Amino acid sequence: MVTGLGWRSVDQLVSSIERISDLGLGGGKDGAVDILMVGIDSRTDAHGNPLSEDERAMLHAGDEVGLNTDTIVLIRVPNDGQSATAISIPRDSYVDIPGLGKGKINSAYGVTKLTEQQKLLDKGESASEADSESTLAGRQALIKSVATLTGITVDHYAEVGLLGFVLLTDAVGGVDVCLNNAVYEPLSGADFAAGEQKLDGAEALSFVRQRHELPRGDLDRIVRQQVYMAQLVHQVVSAKTLTNPGRLSDLSKAVGRTVVLDDNWDVLAFLTQLQDLSGGQVKFETIPVKDLNGWTDNGESVVRVDPAAVQKYVARTIGEGSADDFKETGGIDPGTVVADVYNASGTGGLAAVAAQALAGKGFRTGTVDNWIGGPVQSSRVLALNGGDPRARAVAQALGGLPVYAEPGLAEGSVRVVLASDYSGPGSTTGTGVDFTISSTTMTPVPPAAPIDAGKNGPKCVN
């Protein structure tokens, strides 16, 4: 009886969602459902109604009207519904936007909408018609921009406004997070102690919006968003929210007011498909970044990305890399290898560019830092066993470095130490990447190890 009541509530929840059509979406014909989820910086709800003054104050949103998509996540769910991978795209990624040329990916929606809206008004269309048609054009531009960057056809579209973070968090009773250090940043409203804590809706929004005073700026904000979403998924699944009428009532109100979905998405069938999904089977990733501190010719700060490297990374992440991809790594899938990279040379930034070279070949990186373990005469790769195939694959990718056994390392750990003799990819004399360490501003950021959906509790982050 409880289950029946629960699914009736789910049906009511789904029926309350705002729907949109004609987005030019795929049909899940590639053996998986690919969902584009965006968090939109809007001062209205899903139905276009303005937020109240109290709500704007709670959101630290002000009166500025914006349509930037500051959270962009591509989610792949295989048709067996037993796992999911969510890939974050930095909002300042400098990409090709249909009809506009190069621009930040988070501007694709808003700039396209405003451009199209003015064209329609100039043609004599009414304000309401121009708003509706231009909003659709903005969403289409964002979907195409993501597809062009990642090589993935988007099957379904989900949009959540600022208020959605607050209402959805409160609907599940708050979300657990963990911070490495205490933070205070008034622009976002972030004021948190160090350690584990449960955040209510307004606090959660501040948590996922902060980017100032963070070591890696927007990339650390992405990590915040990922651990928030991971823990939210875990709490929904573990608490059996979908069979709790009280929680479903709160969720229904939150979703009905703040979520927009494409009209071809059978959400009830999708939820049934996900019945075997467990928290540990949801992974959160971030695309590799070529330069975190890039600039355009007109002085705009951007995040530079290499579409070819991104597409290869995404393909490997979702398990679609070809067997040929692994020939040069001795049959080892680089996506399963995490390497720490240390700079023991006198060349600043060497570890970062070598790590980016590894990322370009599909490897993951953990710690990327300067070496403090004493003098190192020659570059090397360290592993518990000198014959470790993962270490040998990394060594080969960096130009054929020697591999040495290092007692005390954990099984499967790979550690790269680069000395002044290093001449592989990323060095001043090496080849294999399209940049050199002579750039003093370039800050490449390879993809880090994935975050799972909270199965071991909230991950502590910056």
C-alpha cells in the first residue's frame, strides 16, 4: 500500500514538471541515455514567474537579470540502469557556439536568446512570442555546443534554476558535506566551519556557488557541485525517498516550481530503469582543461579546452574507447590508471604540463606538485613492483622513463618524479603536446580521480 501511494506521488511529481519541445535531441539509440543537466542563473522560476524579494535575498541573487548556465553536466546512464557517469564542463570553457563563433560555453544560452529575441522583436513579433522562441533557440545552442565539444548526442534535457538547489536540498532534509578548511566568502554567502556538516537549502546554494577565495577558482567550485550532487543522489537512494510520501510531497513542490524537462522524456519509465542504481555506481568526472588561465585577444578571461582531447577523454570515460586506443600503452586502459606527478627539476610548471600530456593520452592524475623527497638525479616512474603494467604504461607515455620498485607504495599506485634530465612530452625538448613550458601563464588541469556518489560519506574538499 505504501509503495502504491509512493508511486502515485511520483506520478503527481512528474506531471507537475514544466515541459519543452523541439530541442533537437537524440533518441538514446547508442545504448545509453545521455542527459544534459544545467543549472541556470535565473531570477525566475520554471514557469517564468519572478522570484520574490525574500527569495532573491536568500539566494544572494540581487536584481541583475541573467541567463548564464553556470552548472553544465552531461550524464550518461546505460540502458541497464545500473550505473551512471556525470561529466562536468567548466562554465568558462572557450568553445564553438552555433551562430556566434567562439565564446564561453555558459554564454551560449543567454547570448543566443538575447540575439534571437531582438531579431524577432524587430520583425514585429509580440514580446511573449519573442521570449518563448528565443529561449528555445538559447537552449538549442547550448545543447549543440555541448554535443560539439564532447562528441555525445544529447538525448534529454533538464534545467534547474537557482531556487531549485534550495528547495531540492530542503526536500531531502539537507545534504551532508565536508570541508578541508573553514571558509568565509560574503559574495556567495559561504560561511562554513571545517569538517563534516549538514547544509540546508540556502547554505547548499552558497556552498555550490562559491568560487572566490578557492585555490583553483571555478574548478574547485565544480568539485563542490560534484560532491553536493553525489551526496544528494546517495541520500535520495539510501533513504528511499521515492517511497516516502512526505518527502515526495516536498520534492513535488520543489520540482514543479524549479525544473524544466524536454517533453519526450518518459520520466516514470526512466525511474523504473534506475531501480538497481546504487549510490556507489554514480561517478562524477570533469573534462581535461588545456589552460585554466587563458585569455582571448580582446582580454576576456577563459578556460581553454582541446575538443579532440575532450572527446577522447569522454569516450574512454563512458567506455567507448576503441581497442586501438590502448596499443601504445601495452593493452592497459589509461582511464583506469591514476598517476601522481612530481617536479624535482628546476623548471617551473614541469609537473603540470607533463600531467596534461598524460591527460591527453587518457590517463588520470592525482597529486601534481613539487617534489620534497630530497635530490633526484634522473627522472623515473615508481611503483610497488617494477614490473607493474600500469607504471610501465605511464613511463612509455612520458617518453620511455625507467620504472623502479618503491617499497611502501600502495598496490596500484603510480608515482612520476621528473628531474632536470626529463625530455619527454611537455619538456622544452620533448614532443607530443601542443604547448611548451615556456608559457608563464598556462595552467593545464588534467582530469582528477572520479568522485563516487557518497557511498563512503561526503568527500572533504576545498
